[in-house]
Amino acid sequence: MAKTPDSNEDAVNILADRIRQSVPWKLRSDDLEEELIDEELAALMDRGGGGFDADGKLLQREAFTEGEIEALPDRVAARMAKLDLMDALTVDEIKRLADSFAFPVEAVAALSKDLARALNTTITPVFAPLPRKKAIDRAQTEMQRTAKDIMTASEALLRGFDRLERLDTTQASDRMGAARFKTLQKDYDQVLRHVETLHRKLGILSDTPDVALDLRPEDKRVISDLRRTAVLSCLFAFWEREGRTLSVTTDPIDNRRKGQLIEFVNAAVRCITDPSDELSGDTIHDEVAKFKRASSGA
């Protein structure tokens, strides 16, 4: 079970990055290169066709062409360049932010490293709480449903086995094919035995609490983008360190949130999202309020 300092036995903590994101953050991790290589290889496999052989077995690519292998390092390197582990911003982006908002280049360069840490899922994991009992109960329900599905499948397999059992090979002219058919019947019988064993074991486990947990969120809509909070807290702390007032103004005519802070935040967010994106003024306003509450200990 993943734990954070404020977790307790009544809740489990689930990694929140893949649950809900308000914008497409450029996430990175300490295993970034390995993850990108795996993703590229999986993409090659997907592009490789597939299909089934004469026995109905799913075809898998066992090898890649020389051109595909040669191109792999360049593809991974290109993606790595977008997700530098040490810096979230490029040199040009650092200079542009510094010039646009009158910050020292050295300060924005330091911010770039802080943002890289805030976007690193290994260094800065973000969690969403889930009631432990609910996770256990839902897991038991899923196991019980699966046990019923296995029983249904077992009944269908048994009907098929009985049909094959009625077939006779003693007068078949293709003796080699007949021998293969008898072997298939024996294999089929073993499958039935394995399915029965699986059903029995799963039935026992499904009646035993706390052997597995269902860590899917109850409602993705109620889980906020916790990575956003981590990133914006980094930007807000930088803003205050540089002597700026952490505030958002509201236009009296159209009620739109505006101000230099919003402009700065979105200028940074555009650099650390792919494709480039922005946050709404209301979202930034709410995150400022949350940051101030956390800073005051309220």
C-alpha cells in the first residue's frame, strides 16, 4: 500500500496522475528512459500487424527490422529532450519568462529545476485517498463476479467437451489427424480441470477479506488535479520569493480573473504541457486560495 505521512489505516492512497489531469503535464520519472523505450517498442509491436496463425494462436512480432532498431535511439532521445530530468524549461523559455516578467534569469533557471522536481512522479508522487473498507469490499465483489463468469465459461466448455467426446476416430482414414484429435481431447480435459481448480480457489479468496484491494477511484470527477497543485505551489512560492504580491484581480464588468500572476502562471504552464495548454483564471484563483491556507496552516 502506498503511504504518505498523513495516511492512516482507514484509507489507502492511490497515485493520482492518471486519474485526472486538468492539462497534459509533461511528467517525468527517474526511470524515464526505460519507460520511453518500452513505450516505443510497444508502439512498434502495435504497428507490426498481428493476426492469427493456422492454429488460432495470436501472432506476436519476435523481431524488428534493422531500420526500426536504428531509429529507436533517436526517437527516445527526441522524447527525452522534451522531458529533461533536471530542467522543466529550455534555455529559451527561461530567458523569455525572465524578460517578459522582469525576473532575474538565474532565478527563473532555479525555478526550472523546482518545476522539474514538481513534475517528477518519482520525486514528487501525488496521491488521492480512497476508503480502505470500500477498496476491500469492491475487490471482493469483483472476485465474486469473476468466479461466476468462470462458472459460466466452465459450463460452456463442458458442453463443448461433451460434444467432442461423442466423436469417434476409430474409422477415420487420416490416422495422424485422428491421433492429434485424441491429444486435443486430453488437452481439453486438462483445461476443464484447471478451470474447475481456478474457480474453487477464487471462490475461497473472494470470501476472505483484505486479500486484494480495488484501487479505482469512486468518482474521477471529485478528484482534483493534484499534480496541478504541486506545480502551482512551486510557481506561487517563486512569485512570493521574488517580492511579488500573490493576488488575482477580478474584472468588474465580465467577472474574469486577470492580473500579472495569471499571465505568468499560464506562460509557465504553456511550457510544461504537451500539447501546450493553459489553466482558467478561476482555477488559478482557487489554487492561490488553497496555497495561502496551506501556508498559514489553516
